[in-house]
Amino acid sequence: MSGGEQQMLAMGRALMSRPKVLLMDEPSMGLSPIMVDKIFEVVRDVHAQGVTILLVEQNASRALEIADRGYVMESGLISMSGDAKVMLDDPKVRAAYGRVALRAQ
């Protein structure tokens, strides 16, 4: 199975138990851009069905685009937090993740 297929299978198995909260650690890591799009589409759909999602993701731009709130951790400590859409344009967040990681809105 490809990496994307493995991620989808893992998400499907997790959703079979009808969780109230779903914890996801780097679901886009190592995937092709097309599969990254699909993973984030599924995350949006699952959230729209009422499941709370805690997403740990280094793809800050994609994560903040779909999140309600965002947190930046440095050395295991939360250094910034707030509304995800606001954080997407925050200069401090841009500095933490670099210009390449966050697209201009």
C-alpha cells in the first residue's frame, strides 16, 4: 500500500469506533501533493461531522487553513496560540516556519 493508502486506512480504522476526539500526528508526512489534498479534505469532512480533531502538523499553512485554533510549540512549550486564520498571517508564525511554509493570503 502507498503512504496515502496507509494514512486513509488508519483514519478509517480510527473512525470506525465513532470517536468524539481524533488525534492525528503528521498525517501529510511523506505524501504526494495530491494525497495531501485528499487527507486534508477528509480531515475537513470528519470535523464537519462533529468530531473534534487535534492535529499535529508541520505543514503550518495547510493546518492553519482548516483549523479553528492554532498553537506553535518550541522545545516542547507552547510559544504562540490563537485564532488559526489570524495566525496564518502573523509575522511571528511566519518567522517560526519560514516564508516557504506559509503562503501569503
